[in-house]
Amino acid sequence: MSLAHPSASPPPSGLRTSPESSDQKLAALLRWLEDGGARFPKLHVVRQENGERSVLAQADIAAGEAVLQVPRSHLLTLEVAKSSDIGRLLQSHVNPDNEELYLASFLLQEKHRPGSFWKPYVDSLPEAFPHVPLFFTESERALLAGSFVLTLLQFQDYTLRQDHALLCQKVPGYERFSAEEFIWARLSVSSRNFGMKVGGLRGSALVPLADMLNHRRPPDVLWGSSEDGQSFVMTAQNAVASGLEIHDSYGAKSNDLLLLHYGFVAGNNEQDEVFLSLGLPEGTALASGKQKLLGLSSPTAKQPFKVPLQYEHAATQRMFSFLRVACAAPLELPRLAPRLLSGLGSIKPLSVANEERVLRSLGAACEARLAAFPTSLEEDERLLREGALSLNARSCVLMRREEKRMLSAWLELTRTGLSLLRMPRAELEGLAGRPKSPWGWFDRYVREAVLELVRRA
């Protein structure tokens, strides 16, 4: 899968790739694919002004038409990686669960192997990833102040280097690959990995040319394996006119994952999620018992939740269940304990008083996250409108703006919920009976939690 913003700065080796050299490598890749039996008669790869590659339709494409077919011989599958020399070494000495380690190690092996069959593909990969936060400058990272992405970035950097150190320690000869090379290979895999689940192709795979399509939801193409399982096939799910770009989907991913692995952020991303750190309210009754029930390391410990703007989502249900226990009154806790200990489903709203405490706790967490940003939502909007930002700076500002928008939306839920819980039942029933919901995205929360509690009160 193509990064939204391709390499535009020197690769780790310090060598710059000229456009001419890059075009030669692309031509070699396409010849290699065609010689191997791949078919893509209506696809045309172009280089945009900013250096990014895009895949265009060079003739009209009809819905249902196969636009790309790559034979199994030219798919870098998990099976290929595991059965290679380095794959067998990994299995013998480490046997990792992470499939990406096999694929990344195989790329490194083939990059250094003279006369490798995979040379045209390896050469076509970006030599650097300057638009991925791991390689941001200090000033660029400073634009993410307050964003949870900085915490995720620290963890990403730590785990990548730990993985490299472990492989160097356990796998004979692995130390010939530097940490920088290893990170390059891991990013190449994480930004291009196709999870095959159908037909004769299963598991992770790198697919030449298919990985050059940029992301959009909904996509123009769907992909899978041929009926006999011997080819990867991309099929148009809608017509694409000649000259237009053809888009794939990188999956239903939140913005933090898109930025960390692909180097871009999607505005108004319906799949976006936001991190909230929650714990027991200060001075809560029976803190020690709640700590044990909720699996916290201490009464003051926090637990992270990553939630979308969807009340019905499993992650959101877990968050509300956690808070309803954390905010439970002494008389409510005993009847919750058996359910928690037996792992039976989510905790439904307990009482008006409990839900008020839940909303106040959730609101405080949202306000704390928002207060950690040194800039306001309005400042971010202004910067994005003015359009004077570099690609990386724009990604940072867009990332923090989207986080603030989600936090503000959750804060609105808490404030509206508190107001509605105190509203007379008849008035609330009247609002609920309107043809158009006045509560937007959290309508379901109001109806399933607030309205039910008010009816029971």
C-alpha cells in the first residue's frame, strides 16, 4: 500500500534517489511483473509534483472488471518468507508470533542477496519514510504536543528497537542488519501488508504494484485471491474513467494508526477513535475493592480506553462499564461483583445518581485531555485554512484538530447527558418523540441510558 506522502528526504544511507533512477526502478518492476504473468492493462503509475506515486486508469474501467492480477510466484507471502533461509532461522531461534518480522527479515535478506529474484520489487520500495512520525524533526514533533500520538510514537520506536536487539541476540548473523535498516523493512511491511483471508492465499503478503494505490474510503477496488488461489486479484467495485486515480482502502483505521504507519491523517474520519485515561474518582467509596474488581494496579492507577463516536461500539461499552463500577455507590457494588468476576457482558446503567457520576468523571477526563494541548481548536482550523504548512506540519495540525474535535464531541455528550438526567420525564419523552433526533451521534446513548434511567426513577 502506498504511503500518502512518499520519500522526499535523504534515505538512511545518505544517498538521494533521483527521479530518473526511481523511474528506471519502476520500469524494471513493471517488466518483472509482466514477464511473470501479471496483468494490469489499464493501470498507469505516475509521479506527482510532490514526488508521490499514484495509480491512474489509462482507459475506462467498468465495475466488476479485474484491474490487476499478480500470480502467486510474484507475491511475497508469509509462506515464502518462512520457508526462506532467514525465515527458518527465525523459526528455529525465536519463533515470533508477529508475521511482520518474517516479511521484514526476508526483505532485508533479499536486499543484500546478489542476483535476488525479488530485486525489482525491493528496489521499488521507498528508501526512506520522512512523512512517518518516527522521522519527524523536533520542531515537527513539537506540533503534536498534547496528542496521544507522541505516547504511541515512543512505544513504536521502543518496540522496533527492542525487536531488532532481540533478533541480533538470538538469530545467527542478524547483526549484519543495522537498526536503521530493520526499521526501514518494518515500515515497508506495515505500510504495504495485505491480510489474505480467502481462497488458497491466506496470511500476510506484500503485493507488488497493488501496494502503490493510495487510500480512500470507500475504495474504487476490492481485492482477494482468484478462485484457484494462484493469483492476487484487484477488481473494480465501481466504474473509473480514464485519467482518474484509482484508490484502494487501507482498512477501517483511526488517524493515529494512519499517521504512524502510512504518514497521513484523514479529515472527518468516520473510523477515528480517541484515547481517554480513566480511573477511580478521587475520594470514591470502597476504592480498594473497586481497584481489584477493575484490575487496576493501585487505587490511583489509570486505564486507557480508545473509543469511537459510537455508543454501541464494544470499546465504548467497556469504557462505560468501567466507569459505572468505578462510580458505584456502596450499595450498588455488591450486586456488580458477581457479574464482573464471571465476565458476564457489559454493565448497564445503574441509577441516575451513578450515571451522573459517570458523566462527570468522563467529562473531567475529556477536559484534562483538551487542556494538555497548547493550541485551541480554532487556532488549528485557522492554520489549516491558511494552507502555508508543510506536509508534515499539516499532518500534525490535522491530527491534533481531529483529536480535539472528538474530545469536544464526548464532552458535549457528558454535558447534555447531565442536563437530560435532571429533566422531567414528560419533557424528555417529548424530545425523544421528535421526528429528527436533537442529539446527533449520541442519540443511542440518550435513548438506551438516559431515557431508561429517567423512566425508572
